[in-house]
Amino acid sequence: MPVRLACPDEAEILWEIRNQAIRHGCKNTYGTDIVIAWTPDQMPPGYRKAIAENPFYVAEAHGLGTPAATGYLDLKNGSVEAIFTLPEFEGKGLATQILNTLKAEAKSRGFKEIILSSTPNAFEFYERNGFSLVKEGLYRSEMANADLRCMEMRCAL
């Protein structure tokens, strides 16, 4: 299952992966109204820009021929963002492949550590992959119009 750089013209597909992953993975973590507001069908304009300006990777599931998982390294903040997997491909190692690619990318660019904000449902995944908890807090999501419980995490490279 190869990991490759995403193309900005795939933005709508990647946005849909994001939304499906959040709707599935966060349904027991946040209220229904928050999850719905946080996953609008209309992709914000900045999403395509994030794909174009950062090392944004996708993993294609065997036989699918299109992306099934995503993730990118926010170069400005040194943070891992948008690690999402289509629900039907969870547990197949795609997110781990992307995360390992992002760690290698960050290291090759001279980062000594990377950070991320994890939803509670993804916390154990990141912990298994070398991230440690810095603190638990609230992340303001303008899209969801809510303060979302999250775990600030870091990983030394």
C-alpha cells in the first residue's frame, strides 16, 4: 500500500476522507451536533492550499486506486495534521504508514520533534506510535463552533 504525495486536485476526495473518519471515529467522543458542524460537505478554501503548501501524503488501499488515508506535516507549526482513514480501511496500517512518512519528512527537514493535537479516540494510536502526552486541553474549532477536548502530544525525532 504505497504512500505518496497528494495533489491539490484531489482535495475534494481528501476532504471526504476527513469527514467520514471524523463522523465515524468521533461519534462517541463529541455530540452529534458538534460532529455534524465539524464535518461540512463544503470544503473550506484553505484546505486545497494546505495540500499545495505542505508535505501532504495519502495512502492508497490495495486494489482501490484512490486514497484511503491522509496526513500532512504543517511546516509552519511543526505539527502533524489530518491523519484520517476511511472507516472501512481502519486497522490496516495505513495511518501508521502515513505517520511514519511524516516523521521521516520532518526529520529530513531538521525538525527535532513534532507535535499534534489528538482527539480522545485517537490518543492511544499516537501513544503507540511514539507520541507522549504534554497536556489535556480544549481546542477551539470555529468550524464546529465548539471547544473540543483534545490531547496535546509530542514526539522526539
